[in-house]
Amino acid sequence: MSEQLDDIRSRLETISEELADLALVHLREAVDAGEDGAGAAATERRLTRARRSIDKAAAVLGGDTS
């Protein structure tokens, strides 16, 4: 079971990185398109919240409860 948990934790860490990248890409595209910052910032905050939740789940599976 430990190997399965390590695999899931690793996938969660990958998803976290993807969410961080996606948030930055979204902000960059919004700036390039001249969009107002409110909508882009709201989306970035939502993606960041999701990434933090994923990070917490990965930490719990890894035994790091800090």
C-alpha cells in the first residue's frame, strides 16, 4: 500500500505544478490581451487555492502534517 500512496502523492505533486503553471499562463495571457486584472486575478486566486489544497493532500499522504 505504501507504494500506491507514494504514486498518488507523486501525481498530486505533478498536478500542483501544473496548476501553478496554468495560473501564471492565465495571468500572462490576460495581460497580453489587455484584459482588466480583476477577472484574471480571480481565476489565478482560484487556481492557487486549488494548488494549495493539492499540496496539503500530498503532504498528508507523505506523512508531513505541517
